[in-house]
Amino acid sequence: MKLLVVNPNTSAPMTAQIAAAARAVAAPGTTIVATQPDFGAASIEGHYDDAFAAAGVAQQARLHGAQVDGVVIACFGDPGLDAAREACTAPVIGIAEAAFHAASFLATGFSVVTTMTRTCVIAEHLLHKYGFERRCRGVHGTDIPVLELEAAGPALVTRIEAAARHALQHDRSGAIVLGCAGMADLAAQLQQRLGVPVIDGVAAAVKFAEGLAALGLHTSKQGDYARPLPKAYAGWAASLGFAPSAVGSSS
Amino acid sequence: MKLLVVNPNTSAPMTAQIAAAARAVAAPGTTIVATQPDFGAASIEGHYDDAFAAAGVAQQARLHGAQVDGVVIACFGDPGLDAAREACTAPVIGIAEAAFHAASFLATGFSVVTTMTRTCVIAEHLLHKYGFERRCRGVHGTDIPVLELEAAGPALVTRIEAAARHALQHDRSGAIVLGCAGMADLAAQLQQRLGVPVIDGVAAAVKFAEGLAALGLHTSKQGDYARPLPKAYAGWAASLGFAPSAVGSSS
Amino acid sequence: MKLLVVNPNTSAPMTAQIAAAARAVAAPGTTIVATQPDFGAASIEGHYDDAFAAAGVAQQARLHGAQVDGVVIACFGDPGLDAAREACTAPVIGIAEAAFHAASFLATGFSVVTTMTRTCVIAEHLLHKYGFERRCRGVHGTDIPVLELEAAGPALVTRIEAAARHALQHDRSGAIVLGCAGMADLAAQLQQRLGVPVIDGVAAAVKFAEGLAALGLHTSKQGDYARPLPKAYAGWAASLGFAPSAVGSSS
Amino acid sequence: MKLLVVNPNTSAPMTAQIAAAARAVAAPGTTIVATQPDFGAASIEGHYDDAFAAAGVAQQARLHGAQVDGVVIACFGDPGLDAAREACTAPVIGIAEAAFHAASFLATGFSVVTTMTRTCVIAEHLLHKYGFERRCRGVHGTDIPVLELEAAGPALVTRIEAAARHALQHDRSGAIVLGCAGMADLAAQLQQRLGVPVIDGVAAAVKFAEGLAALGLHTSKQGDYARPLPKAYAGWAASLGFAPSAVGSSS
Amino acid sequence: MKLLVVNPNTSAPMTAQIAAAARAVAAPGTTIVATQPDFGAASIEGHYDDAFAAAGVAQQARLHGAQVDGVVIACFGDPGLDAAREACTAPVIGIAEAAFHAASFLATGFSVVTTMTRTCVIAEHLLHKYGFERRCRGVHGTDIPVLELEAAGPALVTRIEAAARHALQHDRSGAIVLGCAGMADLAAQLQQRLGVPVIDGVAAAVKFAEGLAALGLHTSKQGDYARPLPKAYAGWAASLGFAPSAVGSSS
Amino acid sequence: MKLLVVNPNTSAPMTAQIAAAARAVAAPGTTIVATQPDFGAASIEGHYDDAFAAAGVAQQARLHGAQVDGVVIACFGDPGLDAAREACTAPVIGIAEAAFHAASFLATGFSVVTTMTRTCVIAEHLLHKYGFERRCRGVHGTDIPVLELEAAGPALVTRIEAAARHALQHDRSGAIVLGCAGMADLAAQLQQRLGVPVIDGVAAAVKFAEGLAALGLHTSKQGDYARPLPKAYAGWAASLGFAPSAVGSSS
């Protein structure tokens, strides 16, 4: 089985880090292919960055989606999730949704600990869109910039741990969702320290994608996620259109 | 890895059928242990049957939960789900929730096709409790008794297919969730006929349980799912209490 | 008029205490029959205990429901409420829902003061299921074990009063709902001290059941609460099935 | 016990009819006092009529509320409900809310059959405000003018019955709520014909008011329903102000 | 263009103040006509006052609505909004809704700073009715009486500013809605001090009414806001009925 | 006053058509500047197209937003709305939200008539995100491709009119929202034929933007819409970053 892991930002070290996190949890027969858009922000820390990332995910899904058995979008805002689903037949999973789904199997209520406070609203919008607004009891910013996570030292870990402890107590939560792909490395360590499930979305998304693919389940090509209609695309997107071919085929 | 699949009703042939369905999708290293309560209704077709089933699931989770890596509750009403989570450290997954989660990865809207119309409200309550009330666009009864599914012939399949086609059209849905563990055998066949994802909760629950267990994620033992308090239990439940031992241990 | 009050736990002193509380508010012509299951936990302090209680309520409703004009389920988690409604033609009222309904007639917002913090989520799930999630402005645990309430001394009352005062202030609430059948004795006393309505669910449920019965209103036997279908029940539940007789009859 | 039943419209025959319906279900010791405002519309069939009715209810509650043990607002839009609660210490119940509460004790889903289609939105707003939007599965207008109900002949009853049958089937409901005080007479008859609970809000409100009053529960005078502040009122309302006296006293 | 601004309370100085605030923001060609009911409370600080105000707004809309191009209801509880819409063909805007709509164009979350804490629930009910319950992150009372705002000195402004700063911080909001028509004068000043958008509903309502009227958009006269039905009105409201004339005409 | 109207697709004739529609309703002193991205789909008919459009709107808002007093995003999916708000200090309005807001001032319930059925879900997600899910009673696809609207002949208008009539009847709605910028020309004509308010989002957005700008209200630069953080952007987006200058300045 081959999974495409798209890092929606343009930081190559982060792509490598995410790929490693994905490979660490992938099943024996699973190959991880990691990619990133050739345009957009070095890190996603707001709505503006997210808009470029969504287009970048659409691009990567169009270019590589037909060659894989599942796609993971490795940014906690799930940018371009619906676009990628429209472009692909393979299942597509965002790491925010994956983490929310996983947490809701393990606790009646969870808290999210994320990076910049200004991005909390993005998580809140997703929670609401997906239906987890009652399961999630709080979203907490740490104001740690995303790219500082690439080399998270003990001080940063302590800061995230403190935020998680505060969240568990204040929100009466039973699990922690880490709100950034850059935190993937920290989940095991934090879980051990906190004594509650700590969920990294990259790992969760890989396992859910493997599971769905193993069952022969694909993205619905009927209705809202049907293949994009054939039409002209301009500028750098010119080659990213879809031919008027049969439903379910890939380009 | 060992998974416990609890059939909450007391029909042994159905337990065998569910076990076979679980084994058919389990990963190579996964062992499926199937069990059923020693009391309660032969099939779950209403709230009354469900109450016995919830107690039966609690019993089975108490008796076997500490020996496995994951638990699947194989009745579409997810009876005893919260009770089993309290009783277990391993992840516990209900087949209704598993199917809802899987469907929401694959389509913006799905429909449920179930057995007796009188049980639709149970699915609706679950959808609402779990937060899928906006993703699910309709719950449809076929008024096929649960136990008739054990030997579903072509006529029954045709009836379920017709209900699914009606649901897809009427609800503008992109995927079908089969609303009964007894329909597990039919998913692949219906998916081929309908051309949209058809989700069987038993299969989905097995894959999700495998995935969570592989990641080292367990049911939160802090807060709402903490181990039951030590106390006296009467009657047939007398031996099902928990000792006042350390958090996280099993009995 | 005869009302069945089911204590879902197996503590006989608590059954007696609840019966006394019900009798204290019953109308002159009302007879209170109190009962408890012959199995399950001595107190309900979590989901696991609740699962046995639900089955116990189903059992008691099946055994006695046809002989009474109304049924009250006297545990704040309303265990087995839907099951009992399916099994009975008489109206069935849970004490949590009764208290929520009563409070919403008296204040725009109320707070719940209950026993163990770990059970708050059960109240929250009920509030949401019933539609009171906007009326209730907070659920507060006191971490007083249920069975300690049997002989609540001044210290316990002071502790509950303090929790109620905190809730009124913090939640900007106008009324207090007591979140345990074992607190029934304390309502009048607390109401006098706090100067706001303090609602005990046992009392509220008795009056609502009397009112509905007086109006000739019964549990709907059409649709979701129709009489259970005739089928085999195993083990200790073997005698609790329903015969395939006419709608509305009792066995 | 004395209950004030306020007919919010200015049709005296309808006040008499409502008073009779209330007396028919009142407990032996309950006295019904019926009243109506001295201004406003002869029937309430829209938002405009409702605004006068709300002021009329406030007036009547101010004039008579301190002399009674409970107040019933006998128009299905519950006009002036919050105002009357602010003005009174006795419990105040609207007939729409009473009917919704009663129905939700008896069925998992109910339908409303009302008069003019244009008033359906008023019921829908109330359902939503009160939290019954998930319990109510449909609101159906019959386009029967309110005042024609005063002398409802067999043809009208047949028309309402047909609307109710349609609603039960279409909405998959288990109970019918009659959406007008003028339909109070028809509940028993329709219940017999339809075989499901048929709820008249006047009757339900009387029993709930009796029950709350019997328990010594009053409208919260702390917070949102505190007694109106002393201030000047102009015009015909000049005498309806409140003195700056102690909390809980009546004028 | 002519706009009717109705002050729902009976304080003439406040009517003048509101008229001035409306004129200050009206477009060059817009004439502001300000009016107030001839009955009711001098200020609206609760549900009771609000009931008279709703009738007063209905009266004023009936008397003057046909002669104007738009109507503004200048009390933060939007009393009589639906009634005025039924009575008028011109667009009718409440200042609470106008402020909520404006704020939701400018920030993902806003906070309301209002007068008496006891009226917070009125704002909360409106937020919920209108669908802004997720956009509004908090409603905060200052316990400043409405009529003290007529001559708000520096001390009052400082108090409101402090409440706004607290709200922005505590609610993580990006904008402030002023919760009283009497605060209209303070918006610009507070916006400068706070550095975030501060929204006065009177100003917002005037601009929205101008905009809708300029587009030729009117209140729908089909369905829920159709002209009131012809019927008898009693007492002081006797002359406020509608003739059985053609749809869309004004009296 | 200068307003930027961004057509998110890359069809120049449609940009011209939208600009004309905006100019037709702009106030005398308002200048309309219309623009479109230099990349992306010729029409937005799904999630995939929408992802490019969001990035295109972000680009245009970055390039031109600092020179204007308000921004209108002229595609019914409101692509890039949050991104543009982050990038701009001027108010930013999407045409879908503008139309929903306008409709909710005019009717208790409205229906949306849009182009491709597959895009209905995009409108539904927006309705839910914005809080209009209860005001909107239905979203209806006509399966007219967006670009066919450029030269909408009588047949197309008749088809849209028929869909609108069906929606009004079926949904019990009082107003119609046209779900595509390409339908802007048709609003007046359809309003005349249907006799209910017909709302074009382009016109509504222009008036709301004019109104907010006239009041000196801007997008909040505190919290969730604060200016994007300074960072590297790659590829075609390289020049679209923000300098680390003072809050509120434009680049």
C-alpha cells in the first residue's frame, strides 16, 4: 500500500520530519511518499497562509493522488481537504479530523493544544464543521511558532506539557490532541508524562487511511465529491484540469 | 494483537457470523475472539432489548476486556459503549460509531439503511450524541427482522439495495452505512452494485481498533472513563465489581 | 392512582428513603410502590454501574409496569428510561428529566449540583439528549459518594450548599437542580437557605406522572416506543419477553 | 389552590371555553380564575397580534398574579411568558411549552397540528427557544381560523384528524400536540380516533402548574426573572409599575 | 429616502438622542423620523418592560410604517421586530440584529457589553434566535441603568471601556457590540481607545436599512410576514387593525 | 469610496459582468474596481475549483486590498474570505454571506437557488459556518453551468424561476437567494415575477461594504484576523508576504 503524505507548507525540513513520523507508525507493507507544494508559506499560522496551502494541497492531490491508495494532509487546519477528496478516488484524511476522530474513541471530552493562539479559531471552525464541537472541551494556544517545533528542545516540551496539564484540569478533559503536524514527535513522550491519551494527527491519519484502504473503501465519486468538471484552468494551474473522461478514472 | 468482538445479543449463529466478518478484514497478526452475553434478547430491535444488551456488554467487557488489545461492540445501537470503556483500558469501538466515522471520511453526507423502522430513533440518538447529525442525511428502516439477515437471500439483498438507492437519491447522499451487524456480509456486494462506498460497521470497527492499538492509544482512565469505583454488586452481577486497586490495572 | 418508583440501584435503605420522599409529595389519592432490581450496583456512580441499572429498570418495568398508572425512575442518570417506556403503557418519567423540565419552568437558566465529578458527563449527555443544553448553565460535582447521602449530616449539607452558591454565581443561574435521588430530603432546606428554587427530581417526577396520568395520557405505543417484539430472551432475562399479543396490552 | 388562566386574546367566548377546559382537568381543590386583556386582537394569528397579546398578558399578570398560586398563558404562542414570570412569584406556564414538555415524556418525537400556516414559524421559534427542536418532527398548519374553533363541528374535527394522521405518518411521530387553545375540547376525541397521545396545552399547563405549586416551587426571583425594576410607565400602562419594595413581594 | 426610527421606550430625551445618532450616520438624502410609543416603560430593562415595548413598536409601525422606506427599532432587545415586519412592507431592522450582523463581518468572534446584567439573557435569546450564538463569545452586563446613559460622563465611559477590555481578553474576541441604544454616542470614542471595531446598533441599522431600501428589497409579504389578517382589535388598539385589502398595500 | 470586487474565477467576461452589476447599485460616490486572479478555474463548480479561487482571492486582496475602502468576494462559495480579512484592514464581504444576511432581514426563512447540484454542499457548509442553518430552509441546484449564465436567455430564466417557485412552496420560504455571481442580472426580473424578495449577493455585498466603510468600521486586526505574520513564501506566492511592520499597516 502506498500513502501520499502532503505537507501543505513549503518547509522541506518539516516535510522530512512529517514523513519520518508517518513511517514510524505505518504498517509493514505501507510505503510513505511525502510531498509539499512548490508555492506558499513556510508555515501555516493563519487564514492567509491556509489559502495558499489549500491550493497547494489541491495541486499535489491532482499530481500524485491517482498513484496512491490513500492521502494524508499533514497540517492541522486540514487545508484543501474537500478539494483533494474531489480530485482523488483514494481516501483522503486530514490530520486534524483524524486526531478528533481518534480522541472521540478514547474520551468523552478532549482538549486541543496548538501553536499560535490566532489559529485556535481555525481549529474551532473545523471542530464545528466536523461535528466535534461537543466532544472538544477547549482549544488552547501556546504561541509557539510552527517552525520552532522542528527542533523542539526540553523547554518547548515543558511548555506544551504545562499547557496540556492546564487544559486537562480546566476543561475536565480525558485526552489531549496535539494541534500541529510539527508536534508529531512529542506525542509518546507527552502521553507518558501526562498519563492520558495524547494524539498526534499524523499518526492517526496514517492508521485511518490504511484501515479504509484495506477495506476497499474509497472517496465517494457520486455527488458532492464527484470528479471535478472538465474546464479551463489559467496560469500556474493550467495543467491541473481534469479531462471529460469516465467517472472514477484519474485524469 | 487480540481483539474482543462482543455480539450484544444472545444468538450464537449471529456471533459466529460476526466473528467471521471480523476475521475477514483483520490484519495478519490480529486474533479475533468473539463472545456474547449469557442473558438478554436474541436480537436487538428496540430500547428494551438494548437495555439488556448494554448490561451484557458490560459483563463481557468486565470478564474479557483486560486480556485483549481492543474491543468491538457489534450491534448498531452501540449498547454499553460507555460502560465498556469505563471497564477497559484497551480501546473500545462501537460498530455504529465506527461506520459513522468511516463514512464521514468518504462523503460529505451519508445515509443509514437499517432493519426495523422502530429502531431508527436509536440511530438518530447516536448520531446526535456523537456529533454526526449533520453528516447523516437520513436513516431508513427496511423492516427486515434482524434474525432474517442470518441467511439473507437474493430477495433480501434486493430489498436492501432498493432502500439504499432510494436513500442516495432522496437524501443526496454519497455513501451508505449498513445499520446492523447482521448486514456485514452484504457490504462488498452492495458497494459493487451501488457504485458508492457501502460501510459495514464491524469491518470499520476492527480496522479502527487495530489502528488505535497499534499507536499505543488506550481508553482514557482519567475523568469520565476512569475505572469503576469499588463497591458491592448484587445478584448475577455480584462478581463483576472492581477492586480498589491502582488506576489502569484491570481487576 | 398507583405509581411505581424504581430505585435503579440495589441499596434497600436508599429505596426506602426514595419511597418516603415520593410519598411526602404524592397527592392524597396516590399510592407509591417502591422497588429495586435484584442485581446490579449498590450505587450508580458511572457508566458501568448505569448499564446494570438500565437492565434492572427494564426488568422492574416489565414485572410491575402493567399494574400501575405511572412509573418514576429514581436515579439521576435516568437509566433504562427508553426501555421502560417501550415496556409500559403508563407514563414513565426519569428524575433527571423531571428536574430539568421543572427548572426550565422557573428560571431561564439553572445549574446542576451532583455527587461524583465523574458522573457530570452523564448529566451533560442527558441534557443534550433532552434539549436542555442551553437552559442548563453548568453541572457541578461535589465528589460526595452517593451512599454517604443516606445519612447526610450538617457538614454534607453545608458542602452542597456551598457548591450551589458557587454554581448560582458562576453560572449566572436562577435555580438549582439536585443531581441525585439521595438528595431528595435536602431540597426544601436548601431552597430556604439559597432563596432560589431548588429542585429534587423525585418530587418533580411524582407530580408530573400524577399530572399526565390524570389527563389520561399514556406512553405512545405507536412507533419508537411500541411494545417490544415477541422473541426469545436468555438467562436470567428468560421470563421477561413479551407475547405477540395486541398492541397496548401488557404481556 | 388558585390558578389564573389568561386568555391573551380579547374574545370573551374563547376565554369562557378555555376556563371550562381548565376546570375540566383541575384537581378537586383547584380554583380556576380566567381573564383576558382589555385590549388587543380577537384572535392571535401572527406576530402582530402576538405583540399586543404579550403586553396584555403582562398587564393581567401584574394585576392578578400576586393573588394566585400559578398562572397559565392560554395561547399557543406563549405571548408574554417571560414578562409574566418577571412580574410573578407564582409559577407561570405557557400552553405551548406545557404541551411540548408533556409530549416529550410520552414519545421520542411528536408533531404539532395548528391553525393558520402563517403561525407555524411562531411554534418553530418556540420549539427552538425551549430546546424541543429535535423532539418535534413537524409543525403543520390547517388554515382553520382560530375563532372558527369556538364551535368546531364534525367537519372541522375531521380536517384536524386528517392533518394529524398525515403528520404522524410523514414525520414518523408518536404523539400529536394541538397548536391552539381553541382546540382544547378536541383532545380526548382525537386521541381516541388516532390511537396516540393527543396533547392539549391548556390541560397540560394546568397540571404542571398544580404540580409545581404543590411542591412549593416558585419562579426564581434571582437573576433573569427578578422583579421588574421600579420606574415610570406611561399611558395606559401607567399604573402597572412596581414599587421599589423587597424582593419577592408583589407590588 | 425616509427612515422611521422607533425608540421603544417612553423617554423623550432618549428618543432625541437616538434620532441624533441616526442622523449623524445617515446618507445625504436620508431623512430620519424618530418616534416613541405613547405608553410603556421609560427604559427597557427586563422582559416585563420589553412586553410593553413590543406592543409599542407594533403600534408605531402600524401608524407610520407605510409612509417610510425603512424602519429601525432602537432598543437592544429588538422588541416587536417580527410584529413590525408583519405590519410593514418596508424593511425593518432591529439594532441588536444589526450590530450582530455588522460584527460578524468584521471579526470571527465578538463580545457584547450591555447595561443591566439581568438583561443579558435577552441578548442571549436573540443571539440564539438569529444564529449568532457561535459568533458571540460573551455577553457582559455593566449594571449601568439605561437612563444614566443619557448623560454619560467620563466615569461611565471608563466603566464601559473596562468591561470591554475584560470581554476582549476573556472571550478572545476581536470586536465589541454595544448593547444599548443609549450607548450610540460612545462607539467612536471607545473604538479609538480599544483599537478594535466597536459597533453601535443604531448606526449599523440605519446603514443596513438604507442599503436594503436602495436595492428595492422589502419585507416579504408571502408567508410568515404576510400582512396581518383583518379582525377586531379592542381597547386602545381598536384603530390598529388591517383592512381586508390587497396583499402588499398598507392599510 | 473605492470598493474592490474580486471575481475569484478566471473568466474575464464574468468579471466584467460582475463589475457592471456592482456599479449598477453602488452609491454615487463609490468607485468599483474589479479584478480576478491570474490563475485558477474559469468557473467555480466544486471544492477543487474553490481551492484555487481561495488562493486567488488571497493574492488579489494582498495586491489591492490596502488601496480600497472595502472588498467584495464575488463567488457564492465565499472563497478566501477569512484569508482576505486577515490580509486587509478594509471590511471584506463575501456575496454568499451578504445574501444570507440580507435575506434574514426580510423573511423568517429563505431558499437558495444555485447552479450545479454538486455545489449545494458548499452553500450548506457556509450556512452552517455563518449560523444561518435555521433561516435557510433549502438549497436547490438547477444544474445550469456557471458560464452559461453569462448570456442567460429566456429559457434559462424560466428554469431558474421554476426552481425558485418550487423552493418557495416546498420550503415554505418567503425569499429567494440567488446562489451565483453570474445570476446578478436576474434578480430584479425574478423579484417582479415571483412577488417575493430575490437577493443577489453582489448587490447586497456592495451595499453592506459601503455601509460599514461609511461608519468607519474595519476588519478587526486583533486576534483571529490579525495581519499575517512575516515569513517566507515560495514559488508564485513569493512576493505576497507581509513585512514585520506595525499592526494595521498594509505591507
